[in-house]
Amino acid sequence: MSLLPYALARPFLFQLDPETAHDLTLQALARGQPTPLRWAWQEAAVSDPLQLAGLTFPNRVGLAAGLDKNARCIDALAGMGFGFIEVGTVTPRAQAGNPKPRMFRLPQAQALINRLGFNNDGLDAFVANVQRSQVRREKRRPLLLGLNIGKNANTPIEDATRDYLTCLASVYPHADYVTVNISSPNTQNLRALQSDAALDALLSAIAAERERLSAAQGRRVPIFVKIAPDLDEAQVAVIAATLTRHGMDGVIATNTTIARDAVQGLPHAGEAGGLSGSPVRDKSNSVIRQLRAALGPAFPIIGVGGILSAQDAVDKIRAGADVVQIYTGLIYQGPALVSQAARAIKAMG
């Protein structure tokens, strides 16, 4: 159990601008991870191993991408009890993202809106941070690491594949799995890559590059595709068919939503960007159920969106997910949510 209850830290953090609080937290984690200060946030990991996509997940609760975009805090996050951690999204070139302010809390709905826009330090810095991580240097690694890749904002959408292939080649040697993010609402036209022809072309190129990398490096790294919750049944069916056709290893459902019906009238509800937290829970679960029906029982699904309690995590598994990820729940509930959710899922049997 952590030495510093999150209930004591949260009031201070919530008095700050959300992005300022985010940055200060990451700075503290980065500076504290190689020191005894790490005991302030450490939680014991629940053992609940699961074989999925050729990997052994130590337990079924992971961290979603977006919290640690530059992979600076892998070791600190590893101490919170996660079975797997996903860092990024990284783009080939460093970029500042969208103008500030660009992150907003909606505490009445246990939600966030962000329009960060893939702000990150670029591929070289990202890979260097991954290589520095103690977790990655250990021969026996009890935790899996996913690396999430995207495209630069100033790369024309017709050239997006080039950015993804550049990122894939660089992160491939260091990843337990790679996530192709085509579903952020904060990079112009990015979600167009979920359409039939565009997705087919992108995944065809990624599959071919993965075969080349696999042959050259002697290891086959699973590839997951992260999709949006704002899809109808026909779109979900097309995505499911395209994933299987190109040999993708799994799907992450879902990213943030652009819908606002669940937060109508609340302060900041009209801000542009992706809405996460409790309001996306039902949308995410609906997409997961549709994917499971379309993909069958064996295709790996990582469920993310709206997990604010252990019961939310259980519901995600019951909807059809194999494992789950949290992000906004960590901000509202703190690291204790990780082990609570992992224990609840394990108790399902």
C-alpha cells in the first residue's frame, strides 16, 4: 500500500490547472522513481496472469496511453500495480500540440476533456527514455510495455502511413506490443483513417513492415489498433473485418468521445476535444460488445473508457474485453484503483 493516500494529494492537485497538475505529477514521478520516494505511490501488484496475443499479462489492469506521452515515468508507473503500461502517443517529430488551455476537468461527471494534440518530444527522445527504464533492462520483466504510435499534425493525411511506419520501425525492438492510434479526435482528419479504404491501406502497409521487422529481428511483436467510441455498427463491422484480414493481433476499444450528451450543461462541456471518464463508459462497452460479436471469442480486446471503480472494470470484462486500461480513473481515484480493479477481475474466476 502506498505511504501517501491519494485523498490527501488530490485536493491540492485539483486546485491547479489540469495540465499544470498533470505536468507536476509526472515531474515528481520521474524524479522520485529511482529514489526511496517511490514508496509514496507504490501498490502491490495483483497476480492474475493471462495469455493474450502471445504475451503473458501479469494481471488484467493496464495504464492507457496519454498519461506518459514521452515514456519518462515507466519505472514509477510500474510500481502502481499495473499488469501492463502503455506510453505515448509518439510521433516522428517533436510537436507542441494544440494551444493552451487544452485540458479541462468536469468533476460532477468524473470526466476530462482534452485537446492536447499528440504533444510529445519526438521519436528519438521517446525511444531513449524507454531504453533508460529499469523495467526494460531487467531480464525477468513482470510487466508488459506497450508503445503507442501516431502521426504528426503537419503530416498530410494522405502521407500518414509514412509516419506510422517510421514510428513502428523505431519502437519495434523495445515494445512488448505496439498500438496504432487512429482514433484521437485532436489531430485533424486522423479519425478518417478508420474508414474502409484508408484503414485497409494503412494496415496493409503496417502488416508488411511488421513482417520485414520480424524477419530482421527474430521476434514478432503484436500490433493493436486503437479505435474511437463514436462508430456505428456498420463501421465497427468494417473495422473488425479489416483487423482480421491484415493479421492485427488485437484492438483497443475505445479512445475518447466527441459526443457531449452525457455532460450537457456542465462547466467546460462545450470545449472541443475528447471526453473521457464516466460519460464514455457505456459507449465504450457498446463498441466492445459489437467487436466481440464480430470477432469471435478468441480475438484480443483491450477495453478502456470510463473505469472509475472496480465494478466498472468488471463490467468491461463482461462486455467482452480480455483486459482493461485506465487513465481518467487514476486521476479521480488514485493508484489504489489499480489493485482494486485487478482484485475484482481476478475474483470473477
